[in-house]
Amino acid sequence: MISGRQALAEIEQFIQKARQQEAQVERAYAKATEEVGRLRLQRTEAFRELARLKLDAIRQNQVVGELDTAERQAISLLQSRQQALQQLTERRHEAEQQVRQAEAERQAALDDLQRALADAETLRKSVEAKISINPEWTSVRARVDEITGQAQQAEKKAIQAEADREEKRRPYEADPLFMYLWGRKFGTAAYQANPFTRYMDRLVGGVVRYDKARVNYSLLNEIPERLRDHSRRIIEKLQEERSNLKALERKALVDAGSEVAEAEVAKARDAVTRRERQFEQAREALVAQDRTYDASILEGDAPYRDAVELLAAADQREDLHKLYEEATRTPTPKDEEIVRQIQSMDKLMNSALRQAVDTHKKLKELAQRRVTVEREWEQLRHQGYDTPYGTFGNEASLGNVLGGILTGAVGGAILGQVLRDGFHHGPSPWDSGFGGGLPIPPPDGFGTGGSFGDGDFRTGGSF
């Protein structure tokens, strides 16, 4: 069994490993694309050598000039691409460093808060043990328990009476003559009518036996209200006794020096909030760098493609094709050597292109896995799963899933389900109601998701 913080820390380590894998594949991808460009330039140089051998001076100057222009443009594009890639990688690396530093500072602040809470909790338990034998406290505690039982019974009776009222009032309300007289307040001091109407209403009343029905219907409506009022009065008394108990406990805590411990908790809590905000800012900056990086690397490589197109357009001109054909038809020893070089370069270049495509695909898959896990991690963290008071009982499954995601054997979406299934909320110092609970609200995600403080008594069937 591991804590929530340990589980999310394990996911963070996975994310770092995924980024390291991306960096390795990225280097392989850059190397493959550079190899394609290098071979393309060598191939162009081989065609240039053929031009020097076979063409007269005027024609040679024309073709070599075209190749020189294409070469210079291609080299410029490739250099600009490499510079842009290097700048993107450096900025992304700096953002990753900022996130790691912010996360380390956040974890240190959380550790400080946990220590401050532990000190406050130790003091509270000590005071709670001592006051439990105090005669005044035990007397008030006994009254609270007694009135709590009375309140529970009163609430139960009120709820039952309200349910009975809903059931038993239906026959009365289904009788239109009875409801007509009831609506006119017949039989009460509030009834007003002329003599003729009074005469007719008395006849109607006799038919429906209104006098007896009115008394029963009135009681049917009044009893639940009386029971509800009685329940409210007991609850008010209970709240008063609970306030007395809370005041006794709070005084005992203060006398034992709880305010100093609580001040340390408040200080540590503020530090956590500050570090959390800094961490969020660092994360946002990294996400922005990731988007820029992904757009440049994973969604395409325009400068590299442009360079290849420039050189391809140059060496596909009709004059260069004629050079190649002429060299193969009437080869001199030098011609044969150059043609073999070009053929070898074509094979190597195709191989490098395939490698670039494969590494590009792998890089994209790795980035997608990493993004999926980062989203799950971010969501779980905001839901409070990194609380030190929560535990995961399926740490083995967590490790297997993370390993499967890293190799591509398991989809990243299953991670959230595994974590949610294995998580258990445990009690935290904020859950204690002794003395009114900690007079400091917890930072987001640091509680247990239960009730904080002493849990005020509520009507409506729950205590």
C-alpha cells in the first residue's frame, strides 16, 4: 500500500522517463534527417563532378551554377531548421527544469505542512486524552449524547408524521365538497358568507360530515408541524450544548499552546498555496513549450522538406539526367566510379529516409502517450489524489500499467481507472471535530473529501 503522494510521484517519474525516451528518439530523428541532407549534398557533388568531366566550359558553368545555388539554399534551410530545433529543445529543457524545481519546492512545502499538522495532531490527542477525565467535560459530553438521542428520536417521529400526513390527507383532498368548505374556512371564526350561502354550506357540511372531518384534517396537518417544531427546539438545545462542549475543548487546546502549533500550520499552508501556484505557472509554461515543440517536430518539418525539394528540383533537370545517361552509356573509369557512388548514395538515402519516417512515427507515439498520462496526472492531482492521507492498495497494478504504457502495450486512458479503483480516503487532522476542528481551511486537495470541523447538526433526516 502506498500513499496518494507516492502514487502520483511514481507517475511523475514515468513522465520524466517518457520525456527521456522522446529526447533519445528526437536525437535519432535529427540524425536521420541530417543524414538524408548530407547524402543529398554528396549526390549533388557527384553530379557536379560528372558535369566537370563531360561538359564543355560554357555548359559546365551553367549546370554547376544551378547546383551551387540549390546547394546554398538547401544548406541555409537546413541550418535554420537545426538552429530553430536547437532553440526549441533548449527552451523546452529549461521549462522542464523549471517544472522539476517547482515540483521539488512544492513537495518540500507539503512535507513542512505535514510535519506542522503532525505536531498539531499530537497536541490535540494529548489534550483530548486529558480532558476526557475532566468532570465538567464528561458532564457536558453526557448531555450532548443524551440530547443527540432525543433529537434523533424527535427527527424520526417528525419524518414519520410527515410521511403519514402525505398518505392520510389524500382522501380528504379528493373530496371536492370538503375541500370547498375547507377553502372557505367554514366552521371557523374566519368564515364569512351571506345568510343564503351559510344555509347552503351547512347543508353541504351535513352531507360530508364536515365538523368531524375538519377536526381530523386539522390534526393531520398540525401534528407533523408540532413534531417538527419540537425537533427544531431539541436541535437548538443540542447545538447550544455542542457549543459549550466545543468551548471547553477549545480552551483546553489554547491553554496547552495550540495557537502556536496552529500558526505553524497556517504558515505552512500558505507556503503550500504559494508553491502550488508557482508549480501551476511552471506547468503552463512547459505545456506551451510542448505545443510549440510538437507543432514543429511531430506535425511536420517544413524547412527540411523545402531543402530536399530544392535539391531534387536541381538534380532532376534534363541536363543532369543526360549526364547520368551519358555516363552509363559510354563510361570512362572515372565515370563508372561516380555512377556507382550515386547508386550507392541513392540506397543509403532511401534507407535514411525510411529511418527518419520510422523515428518520426515513434516520436509522435511517445508524445501522445506522455500527453495522455500527463492529463490523467493533472486531473487526479486537482481531485486531491495526492493527499498524504489517501492510500492506493493496488500499487502493483499501477506499476504494471505504467510499464505497459511506456512500451505501448497498454493505453494511457486505463491509468485513471486503475487509480480511481485503488484509492482510499483516510482521515486527516482536518477531520477531527475536537474543539471545533482546526481553525484553518486546508489547501485544495489536502483534505479527505469528508466533512471538516465538527459537522453541524442538520435537519431533514441526518445528523
